[in-house]
Amino acid sequence: MAQLLVRDIETSVVRKLRSSAAAQGVSVEEAHRRLLRSALFGNNPGPKRNFIEYLRSIPQGEDVEFPRTDDLPRLVEL
């Protein structure tokens, strides 16, 4: 992966980035990467699909198998 070195950043910007990183529970570098991704690609990178397109992408047919979770049935106390 490439590396970027950013120089001459105002102290207030660095302070705000550190505060944001701490609030997210990540490193300053990761907060910086997230900020760049968000600025360049928006909050949801990748192709945007609507719900109908999502439904159409679900495999169809009798041979399609959907895995089931192993934690069912579970005990329920009422």
C-alpha cells in the first residue's frame, strides 16, 4: 500500500483528529484513513444499490441452499 506524508497541519486540526480517533476507539492513522475515504468516496463506498436491486441479486431456484445457524433452537424463558 502507498503511504502519504502530510506536512504543516495546523495544531487545531491535529487535536481534532486525535479527539475523533479516541472517540472511535482507533488509531490516529486509522481515523485519518477513514476521513480520507469518507471525503473521497462518501460514507458508503462502492456501488450503491436500492432494495429492489438487492432482492433481484438473491439466488433463485430449487438448488439454492441458504445456510442455517447452529444456535437454533434456543431456550426462551417467559
